[in-house]
Amino acid sequence: MSGFFRRLAGIPWRSIAGDAFSRALLVAQAYCAVHVVDQHLCSLAFVRGPSMLPAINLAGDVLAVDRVSARLGRVENGDVVLMISPEDPRKVVAKRVLGMEGDSVTYLVDPGNSDASKTVVVPQGHVWVQGDNIYASKDSRQFGAVPYGLITGKIFCRVSSVIFFAS
Amino acid sequence: MGTYNLLWSIAKRNVTTVLLGITISDRCVNIISVTGESMHPTFTAADRVLQGDFVLAERRCLEKYEFSHGDVILFKCPSNHKELFVKRLIALPGEWVQLPGSPKVTKIPEGHCWVEGDNAARSLDSRSFGPIPLGLVQGRVTHIIWPPSKIGQVERKMPEGRISQI
């Protein structure tokens, strides 16, 4: 019995605790670094759906997202952006910016059925977004101009096609 | 050689602290100074950052976007994404809100909410810019931590008879 306690006392608890703590700290540092890079610098996003055909595949593409430009306000007409959907804050959607604040945007109200078009002026602090595939996209034509604050990143590269090319 | 190592270890520790600070303020809790008079008397009316109340804004609510009536929330201004506003959440998606002093009733669209300041006379809120998308919300204000006379939890309060569920 006393042999067991003697062996227990012989284990170097302090150095084990020290090792465990430094390993845990390393894991926490790695997690923080990944989080900061992913949310504030550059990230990868898997985007799928028909609304951005032919730019983005129906089955999905891995895209590189630049978070810095969106935060600095450097988004312009023609950029494809990742934004929080105004209809469901848990969803992130990819659309193309077609009008910045103050721009006058003309769009087809019902492209499959009629030629009628409408013109709106984009309010201050808002952007007009549309999917490239206007026949299958829910965008500013349905929910109006969206506040710039919903944009989370600007898409600048398609990573999945680079991978296929390389192999 | 000894000086170089010291500088390197100081630099490493600072970068770690900065990364840890950014992660905590993005994921858990953030400390904000509230200025302006739109939330009087809940928060002191103040012009400058150092004169305002310092509050704790929790970010865990952004994982599910589940808010309750009367929560005080922090959100990006819809007409200027660089400004942050602090107002009280009055109505959630699908509810009807009556603008005070007019018979008009507005339905809050899906994914949007209606916010108003406690000091109705001096508040720029949904009565001017309409319902805001929930995606603009950046946190929920839970406690005041400075000045010491106001330390405590921020209560949930709702004005009477403004909203209807149906």
C-alpha cells in the first residue's frame, strides 16, 4: 500500500502539468491565429447554387475570399461579394455588385416572361446586388438594395479550378 | 545576442496577446463605449468616448441570431457601415409594428427587426430608416461596467402596446 503511494509521489506532477499547460497554450494560439486570418484577412468559401451561373458552378466551387477590401470599403461595381442574406442572417450568399450608393440601376422585373424594366437609385450606404443568372436568382430585384454592412468579403479567385489545372 | 532574443520574445508575446484579444472580442465579449443621447436614461448622454458609459456586448448571440423583445443590441448603421448604433430591439421578423402617432402598421419582413432608442425624441432609429436586417447586428449589450454608479445588468424593457404578433 505504502509502495503505491511512494510511486505516486515519485511521478513528476509539476513538470507534467507544465508540459500540458504549454501544449494547451500552443493549441489556443494556433486556434486564435486561424480565426484571425479567416475572419479578417483571407478565407476559403464553398459556394454552390444556380444563381451565379456560369461564373460559379451549380455543384459548387471553392473560392478565395478577401476580407480586407470589404472592411476598407473597396468594393466596386462588377465585384462578386460574399454577404449575409437579408432574409436569413444565418445564410451567406454570393452575388455580384451592380450598383454602388447613388448609382441608378435599371433591371428587368420578370426576365422570363416580359420585357418590363424598372430603374431605382441606390440609397446611401447600400449596394445593389444581382446574381449572374437572373432567371434563377433571389437578389436585390426581390429584396431591394442591401446595406453595405452585410458584405463580409470580396471573392477574388476560384481555387477549385486551379487545383484541377495543376493536376 | 542577448538583446535580440529578448526583443524577439517580447514581440512573440505581444502578437499572441493581440491575436487572443481579437479572437475573444470576435467570439465572446466586447467592451464598447456608448455615446449619444438616444438611449437616455438607460445609458448616460455623452458626447465624447471617454465620457460615455462602458458596456459589455456579448457576441455569442450571433451564432443562432435568437433575440428577445426588449434586448439592447449593437448594430452597424444601415446607411454607414463604419458606424455602430446601440438601440433596443422592439419587434422580431413576422410581427406588426405601429408607428406612434399614425394609423400605419408595418410588417417586419423575414430576417429583419425593428429597433428604437429609449429616448424617443432624440433617437435616429427604425422610425426613420425602417426595419434593419439581422445580419447587421454585431452584439447584445448585457452589462454596464463603468461608471461605478451604474454598474449592473441592462434590463429588458418593452414599450406598451406597440407590436402585434398576428
